[in-house]
Amino acid sequence: MTDDPENLVLRYLRRLDAKIDSLAETQRDHGGRLTRIEVALAGLRRDQASDAETLAYSSARSDRLSTRVDRIERRLDLADQPEPGASE
């Protein structure tokens, strides 16, 4: 009879060991998935920064073109002249 409780304890320990192994595998899987999410998020942040840089460059270029067009219109007397007495 002394073997029976010992076998019972061993059986429970083996079950616990199997469950812990399963949990460890699940945790490794989740760790890998989390790493992939972090990499994807970093990529999105890089894309966002690149888009902001492109927008700033385009805005500066548009401002320079607008200034040049204004200057050309003034030189060719194409710019609208304000009406006398009109306030802007």
C-alpha cells in the first residue's frame, strides 16, 4: 500500500509537469508574436515619419512656387490691383 500513494503523487507531478510545459510553449509563442507586433509597429512609425518628411518638403516647395508666381505676376503687371477704398 505504500506504493499506491507514491504512484499517485508521481502521476500528479507528471500531469503538472505536462501542464507547465504546455504553458511554457504558449508563452514562447506569445513572446514571438509580441516581437512581430513590435517590429510591425516600428515599421509603421518609420512610414509615418517618412510621410511627414515628404509633406513638409512638398509644403516648402509649394511655398517657393507661390512666391515665384507672385513675383512673376508683379513683374508682368498681371496681379490684381486693389480697388481704391477697399479694405482687405
